[in-house]
Amino acid sequence: MKHQDVIVIGAGAAGLMCALTAGYRGRNVLLLDNAKQLGRKILISGGGRCNFTNLGIEPSAYLCQNPHFCKSALARYTQWDFIAMVERHGIDYHEKTLGQLFCDDSAKQIVEMLKTECEWAGVTTSLRTDITSIEVTASGYQLQTSQGQYSCGSLVIATGGLSMPKLGATPFGYQVAEQFSVPVLPTSAALVPFTLQVADKNKFECLSGISLPVIASSECGKSFKEALLFTHRGLSGPSVLQISSYWQPGQTVRFNLLPELDFMAWLTDTIKASPKLSLKNALCRILPKRFIERLLELGELDTDNVTNESVMGRKSINQLSKVEQAFLLNYFTQWTIYPNGTEGYRTAEVTLGGVNTDALSSKTMEVKAQKGLYFIGEVVDVSGWLGGYNFQWAWSSGYAAGEVV
């Protein structure tokens, strides 16, 4: 049997960071994963360029049953610390929007950087390795794997959540938690597109590919000002992915389709300048043409449509009554959708819920009631916004555990 000081299960972002951090402390570290390559989720992230962190990292950007839990780890290994590592390896990067940092070239550079750091730190890596059992021993833990038996003093679970099963996501981490009586909160897909009710899908699926800036708002009062994208299945885009983390089945989502425009002031000015302009042509100046044409075709902009034939589409803007103007204002600033659901874990970028943080030390990620057992990264009930926040949690939580294992 091979004995290690530390065994990390899961060679993703959190696992790699934990392994290299512990390795640099002189610990004998073994990194195990059932995949055939390191960092699979890193490789496909950010359209292949890896949105590796965000300039505006703050605890309020994370969802957790205990909103204070992530503060310690995020404060002790910040976005600036990870950026410094990226710069030491000569990786060029850029800010896209809202503080999001991407590699100029490829996400492969981040994986290679972490792989190199692990090698420098003396970490041993074993891929294509399945764990069949974990047992507690007098000196720590014993693992039975497809590559033989291992023992260790510290065991770190960095196996991720349930999002993107095609990349190998499994409930393994939650099963380990349950084995050791560590509570696991209910999980759900987050940062995920919405599917629509049949009626709305029939209305809007022909708009697939249209994107526009919006403010998306949930019933709990959370709002995000980013893009909305129509798809064949429903709604996507950054605003939808963000608000999906705050949406519950049965709730509506509201969109301001004109986040930068004072609609009534614009309408008054346009009526003065071009009173005979058709409503259709006027609205096409501020919203995508295909979207407006579809709304008029459906009679969506008529105040009392009973024929499904648009009356408004035949009007010029100077013919609009005050009631019709108010209706248009409300429609475009309070466009409300009742999602049928989400696309689920298949396309979700992160998993909400997971290992209950009340059972963990916020400083070390160690299970309070189980010495030498740690949970880090997505498997824990900490989920960030879209835009590099979840990678930063992986780096920070991995570092926190790596400092003490």
C-alpha cells in the first residue's frame, strides 16, 4: 500500500490548486481523477478561453445558505493572487466585460500552468483512476482504487457538482459526504438557460439567435443588466443564466427590454419629429426588427386583442392613445415570462446546493466532525455569479485547504 500525506480526489480547478499549494509546503501529495486529462471543465470554459477570475470578486456575488462562509477563503487568496500566477507564466489576458478576465489565446494555458505548478510542487498525478471505497484508519484514510490501494493522513474531496455530466460530473462527492454523515443540501442546476411553456415556445422559437440588452429580475428582487438571447428551446444569454440562480419553479421572470431608454420621452420626441412614422418602423429603431415583427404578428402589442391580428401594427405613432402608450411602456419594461423550467444539469455551468457549509471550517474547509476530511470547490454549497466567480471560489477554497492539509 502506498502512503501519502495528502490525497486529493478531483483534478479540476479546486483540486489542482489544493494539490499544488500543499505540495509547495513539502507535503507528499497524490492527485486522483477518473478522467483521462486534467481540468476538463477549465478547457471548455469561456468559449475555450477560460474566464479564470473577475476583477470585482466579493462575497455578495455568491449564493450559500451561510452568506458569510466564503469570506475567509476569498480574502486570503484573492483574484489578484491568481492573476499574479497567470502573469508569472506569461499568459496574456484581457478584460471582456464587467471585470471578466479571459486568456487571449486558450484555456489550455491555464491547465498547463496548473499542471506545471503541480510538477514543480512535486505532486503525483494519477488519471483514469476510479475510487471504489474509502475507509477511516487510525492514521487517516484508506482508499481502494482501480490503480491499487492508497492511504493518507488528509483526504480532500474536489469532485465538483452535477453540472455538465458529459464532462464526467457525478454525485461522488455527495456520496462521500453522506458516508461520513456530512449533511448535503438539495442541489439544482444554476447558471442555466430557461425552457418555455409550450405557448410561449411556439410564439418565440422563430426568434432564435436574436440578442438584446435587458435587465432581468427575479421575484426575490435580484436583477442583472446583461444580454438576453432567444434560442430554439427558450431563453439564454448572460442575463438569463444569472437570474436562473435566483429563480424557483412556479415563479415568473421580468425583463426590461429597454434598459438604457426613457421610453415615454423617446416616444414623445419621435412623435414630434416623425408623426406619421408607423409604430412598427418606430419600434424597429430601438429593438430588433424580427422581434417587433413577431410581436405585431401575434397581436402582443394590442391592448385588447381578440382576433390575433394586430391593430397596432397599422397605426402611425401620432395615433396612439395615452392608454396604448402606457401599455407599450409596460410591455417593454415589464416583459414577463413564466419559465417552464431550465435545461438542467446538461448545460448548467454550476450546481446550487451541495455539502452544507455549517459542517465545514470556513478557514480550512475541513469537516468539523471528521478530522482530516476536506471538501472544496463546487461540491460545497457555494455558487458564484457568471463571469469568473466560480473559478475564483475554486482557487480560494483549494488554497485554503492546501495551506493546512
